[in-house]
Amino acid sequence: DAKTTQPPSMDCAEGRAANLPCNHSTISGNEYVYWYRQIHSQGPQYIIHGLKNNETNEMASLIITEDRKSSTLILPHATLRDTAVYYCIVRSGGDYKLSFGAGTTVTVRA
Amino acid sequence: EAQVTQNPRYLITVTGKKLTVTCSQNMNHEYMSWYRQDPGLGLRQIYYSMNVEVTDKGDVPEGYKVSRKEKRNFPLILESPSPNQTSLYFCASRQQGALGYTFGSGTRLTVV
């Protein structure tokens, strides 16, 4: 799996958009970008994934650069409940393993 | 409700006393996996299963066993637990293809 680089932490104001960057410069053509989050020792929660097109669901949007070497997860209106560790992971569709890095600790402040 | 159910949520046991942590999913997923999470080390994969009767080692399989006799169940077995297996354990499952995993709520195990 390609390695990812994320900032260790970031703060966000409640109600504002949170933009979480991820670098994955060695990503292969068949590898997807996945985002998960973990809220204080709960099980990680799948958020969104994409291959090369931008994706949006009820939780977030995923913007992948044209060269696929980086991506941004956007939480459009952050709430206090979005405070969590966010993990950016790249893997191919057939891979059985998720390799979690340290992630980004996001703190949403009132 | 679609979910992965782990039991127990909390367990304190003594060194050497065999234990089993159960994991069950109701989504008919092919893939299941066990992870442990430790401070400073993050989430590490213990074992995974691609389907019934098909399992393989992850990154940290020593001291653990698994079985996959039915599609919905994937128990984690500690034959002789040791204090270094004190950890937070997560079970996860997903459908075939490029989809996301669903994780259970976790089992916090303490071995004294």
C-alpha cells in the first residue's frame, strides 16, 4: 500500500468547513483513497473513498487532485461531534488489510 | 440494523487462562479482520479472513488464533494470554470490492 502523510493535528471552528489534507505521492493506478475516523476509542468509522473523481456523500466530500498525489477531505459544517482522529488510507480494491497511520487529530471548537 | 457485534466489551483475565472474543456480522460480508490498538502504535492487523475456512496472518498474529467456520462469525482466540496482549481489539468486515470496512465497538482486554 502507498504511504500517506497527514498533519498530526488541526483545529476547526464549529459550523465552518474543515479541510483535511493527505499526501500520497506514491499511489498506484489501482489504489483507492479511503477516509476513516475514530471518535475516542470507538471503532473506526468509514467516511468516504474515491479513485480519481471527486466524491460526496452525506458525511463529507473527497477532492482528489488530477495527478492523484494528494487529496482533501472536506467536512462542510463541522460540529463538536466531528472531533476525532481522521485517517487517510490508500489501498487497492482487492487488498484485505487497512494500514492505519497516525492520522490527523481534529478538534472542533465552539 | 447492519452491524458488527463484538463480545465482551470489557474483559479482565489472568495470564494463561484461555479466552475467546466473539465477532459476528449480519451483512453477509466476505471479508473479516481483527485489529488491536495500542497507544503510540496505532491500529495493527492481527488476522484476516477472505471467506469461510480461509484465513491468513496480519502484521501481529503471534499469540492469537482465529477460525471462520461460518460466514457471519470470526472469533479471536487467545490460548494463553499474556500481559502484552492487554489492548483494545476491533473486529471489522466488508463486502468484496473496493468498499469500506464496518468496525465493531471494540473489546478492551486486560491481562494481569
